[in-house]
Amino acid sequence: MKKIELSAGTIEYEDTGGSGPTLVLLHGLMMDASLWDELISDLSADHRCVAPTLPLGAHRHAMRPGADLSLPGAARLVAEFLDRLGLRDVTLVGNDTGGALVQLLMCDDAAPVGRVVLASCDAFDNFPPGLTGRTLVLAGKLPPRMFGLFMQQMRLRAVRRLPIAFGWLTKRGDAATARWMKPVLTQPEIRRDTVRTLRAAVSDTGFLVGVAERLKGFDRPALVVWASEDRVMPPEHGRRLAELLPYGQLAEVDDSYTLIPLDQPARLARLIRDFTGVGPG
């Protein structure tokens, strides 16, 4: 993983390089860039794939004390990241809360966004999303030390597979979810960052409703990919987003929960290739 020093602190990221279209891949809360590993392995043959690990709970470098760890702050950090890497006309891809960040950037006229992919993500009034999101933000009200004790339960696979944890987010990705838990379980400074993020998130749970109104003015190509069995991100939200966006198109993915990059990476890669118009042969 490469590292870059931004205004909030040190960010790790993967960058495959290459001359193909640039995909910038954004993960959600309590996740890191490894969400995209299988997708990157496939798409890096003909795309440049850039995947930062954002300070959303599974990062490994603590942010500065005064850093803005709200979700709008994370979106601004992504914009800063793109600027520092000199990335232009990118395809932003967001899954879970990463899709909320993509929506915020779609409303930023200065962001270098050429097209977007929204994959089973927070939208409209679905924030915090589902049992998982509501449980997480409630836990974020605890002091960091108590939050850490609460999260110790995530060491157990049986707990991680519960609907209040990752059970309704992924069918096949338990190894990844176990890995994502390690920083918050072992690093006090990451627990502090995570609690700050969760408390900032709960202070404005309706922000995506206002964002949705502004998405009507997004005049670039948009692909909405939704898991047809999603139990956290309502499938009707995928349809609503595709209808709302002037150049939106919808694709539904079977046999997957919210984290499509873990459950159906090959299917998602095919959809993105079709969308960007670049592929083998």
C-alpha cells in the first residue's frame, strides 16, 4: 500500500497505475480498501484502479486531533486526495457508505468526476442504514474505551454473522470483515477516530435527503448497481436513484447482499467494463 499525507493525516491507498480509465473506489464504515481486492484484480488489466483506505474505522493511521471526521469531511478528504494525485475525469465507484461519499462529490462542481457507479449504498432517508448502521451509531455514543470493549465481540465469527453486524451485508466475505475489525480492536487511537466519526454521523442523519435533490442536476453518466436480495439498502432506492439521475441506468445483481464487491466481484467487474466501454478485445 502507498501512503500520502493529507490535511487530516496519513492515508494508505492502492494504485495499480496504467493508462486505462481511472476508477476511484470508495468503501464504507468499518471497512478498508481491501473491499475491492477481487474487483481490482480483474479490472486492473484495462483500468487504473485507485482505492484509498479512508478514516472510517478500519484505517491503520490515526488522524490528527482537529481533523473533520464527519462524512462530508471524508468526502472533502477524497477531493483533496484526487487533487494531490492529479486525477481528472475519474469514475467514482462507491459501495455502502462509500456511495454516500460519491453522492456528496457528485454535488461538488469542483470534483473531477467524469462518471459514477453507485453500488448498493446509503441513499435518501436510509441513514444510518439498517440494523447494522443503527447498532453502530448507538455503540458510537459510548466512550472510546467502552466502544472498544463492545467491539471485542466482533472477534467471534458467530457475532460478525449477526444481522446487527455484517450478517446482512455480505454472504461470502467473513474473512474480510474479520480483517477489518483488527485496527479498532487493537489500536486505541483508531477507536477514538471511529467514535468521532460515528458521533458526527448521527448529528445529521438526514443529509442524504438534501443531497438527493441536488443529484437531479448531475449531467454525467451514472450506473446504479443494486443487490436484488439487499436487506440493508432497499432495492427500491436503487430504482429511485437511477430514475432521479438524468443519465442514470440500473443493473440488479442476484445472489448478493450489500457488499457486491465481496459477494459478486466478477459480475460487478463486467458491469463496470460495459459502463466505461473498455475491456478485453
